[in-house]
Amino acid sequence: MMQLRWMLSLLLLAASVGAEEAPPLFPGSPMKLWETEEIADGLYGFRYSFYRNIFIVTDAGVIATDPLNTEAAAILRAEIRKRTDLPVRYVAYSHSHWDHVSGGQIFKDEGALFVAQERCAENLRETPNPEVIAPDITFRDRADIALGGQRLSMHYFGPSHDNCIVVMRVEPSNLLFLVDVSNPPDGWTMFYNPAVSEDRVWNMLRFFDGVMGLIEVERIETVIGGHMSVGMDAQTGRPEIMPATTGPVAVVAQRQAFWQTMIDGVRAELAAGTPPAEVPDTLVAQGFLADRVVGYQPQQMRILLTRITSYALTGE
């Protein structure tokens, strides 16, 4: 199965920002390089390549989220212009990874304020990128951006995929926007890049406890994913790219179960006396989660299990 990072290399076909119709995602693909769809009243999903963000159009201006990159942001701005002449007032960052938050200058130029969790601001000061606009407004646990009868609330539950990643709730539609932590249609998808230590496994379960608490309190039923995802074709039983923007909130519990099962599996193997260096190979040889994880790949699973074993040995 092709991986998202590898797929992105296909995007070196140049996109014409001013074009009325997007070019194909890659040669021969029925999918377009970008698309915009209305999800709820005033709430839009914008997809560029395999990345997705949201924006909210109100009678007082626009709330946008992750600009992605310079090319995507220019297209996003053109898509917003098709729906309103009002400026983007706020840009909300989901986290600090450059592949999601680059390209915001076009919105800064029209006066937008950038909002992010306070650790994101620290990250961007430590590793500056000229393509990433520094946040104007930071917060610790929660921020609410209210504009024209709509509200985007940003919730921080501790480190997970990044040390500053947040989930975003849109009101009054009561939808939850998730980036990189869980994605519809299935929370049991293979971890896309286990070699990079960007996920804080030691706090992952606490993070998901916080998200699940928000879902329960606010009675959220639907999530918006930050990417196209991998799902299972009902007819062939094989993994395939799923372009759906929204999905059931159950994907959050599924992703938490994925991490809990991974951690429990490692701990059980260590408790059984398996030498730590042999735990990953032993579990992979046993077919651990091979029949449950969509897009399962033994080598990726081995790397991820090695990381989790290291955490288990340090008590984290």
C-alpha cells in the first residue's frame, strides 16, 4: 500500500492557482488536486492533496485553519473568495508541524490574527521557518474564536502527535476537527511513519481521555479528518484511499484502543519474560494485530513496537 508521505511526491505536477477547475491529484486519477465542500451552514472543508483543513464563513469575516503550504494557501484564498468578499480574520493552527502550518502570509497580509497553543509558539521560535507565520494569540488549555454567530473552540489535552496539538470544535454545527491523531473512516489504520519520534506515546492515552471527555460532554457525533485516509474496500477487502471528509466519532475511541492495545501487547510480552530486544520481532512473528489494522505492514509495526518497548522500559 502506498504511504501518504510517498504519495505527496506525486504532487510535483504544477497546479495552476488561478484555474477554475483543479488538475488531477496525479496522472490518471479521478480525484482532483484540491476540492472544497460545504459541510454545514457556513462551514467548509478544503482538501489539497491528501491534506485537509476547514474554514468558516460568517457575516463578519472568515475563520480559517492550517494553511498547509504557500501553494495550498493561495488556492484556499481563491476558494474563500468564491464564497465571500470578507477577509480572513483568524487563522487557527492545529499544531506546529510545518506541513500543516506553512503558507499563511497571504492571510497575514489582509490582517488575520494567528492563534495557537502556547507550546506551538515556543516550537516555532526554536525552529523558525520563514514560511510559517508566528502566532499572534496563544493560550494554554482552551481558546474560543467567536465571529458572526459561529465559534471555533480549540482544546489542548497535552502532548500527543505534537507537544501542542489541539482538537477543534465548530459551533453551532457541533463537529470536531481532528488533525493527525485520528481520521475517518477507521481508527485502526496503520501508523504512517513510525520511524519519526514525533508522537508522544507516553501521554497518548491521557490525550485521548481528554478528547473522549469533550465528545461526551458536548455530545459530538461527527468528526472531520485532517487527511484523506486509508480504509478497507468492502468488496475486495483490500486497503484503499478513502476521500470522505467526515466520519463517526467512534474513530476516536478506535484510535485510543489502537494505542492501548499496542502498549498492553508490549507490556504482556515483557512480563512473559521475552528479552526487550526480541519483543518487536516476537510480536510481529505472532501476527500481532495483523488481522485488525488496516494497511498492516510488518516492518512498520516492528519499528513502532520497538519505540513502545523503549518507552515501557523507562516507565513512561
